[in-house]
Amino acid sequence: MLSSYGSKHMGRGSNEMYNPVHASVDAAGCIIAADSGNNRVCLFSPNQLLMLRELITEKGNDNDYRLWQPYRVLIEPASGRLYVGSNDGWILVFHVMHVLPTALRT
């Protein structure tokens, strides 16, 4: 193992994951992970596996959706789109290029 993130116990804190089920890597090596138990999608740095931010949370960015147990994520670097499959039968599409650190954009 080269690196890991989290703790021995599943949790809801900012440095904990609760049932991470899927991850995707963009062209710059950033890791985007679906943290199903915490109803969020998180962005991690490419080399040190540090959580940079929550990209999408249960509360959402507007009132059009509520993320519930994301279980698949796919980043499309060319368009900046993030596709999230949720456990309640939805596929959600977000534009995330503007939230990625400038040095990590492709």
C-alpha cells in the first residue's frame, strides 16, 4: 500500500469516511471518491491522498437534488463533468472544473 485515508472506524468527521464505495481518477491524478455513508463526493490530492474538499454533499448546491448514497463516480476531464450514480436511482451530472485547484485542471 502506498497511502491511505481515513481511520480504523467509520465516521462522519471531515477526516473520516463512512463506506467509501468507488473512486475515479482524473487526468491530473486527483482522486474523486464516493463516500456513500456520508452522502458526499470528496476530492483528494493526487500524491499525498489529502482531502482537498467535499465536492458534493447531501445538502447539495441548490434545491434541485439531494445526494443520497453515491455509489459510482466518473470524471470527464475534457468537459469538467462529474457523473454520480446514487443509490436512489439517479444519475447526477455536475460541472466541477471550477472547483478543482488550478494546478490540477487539465
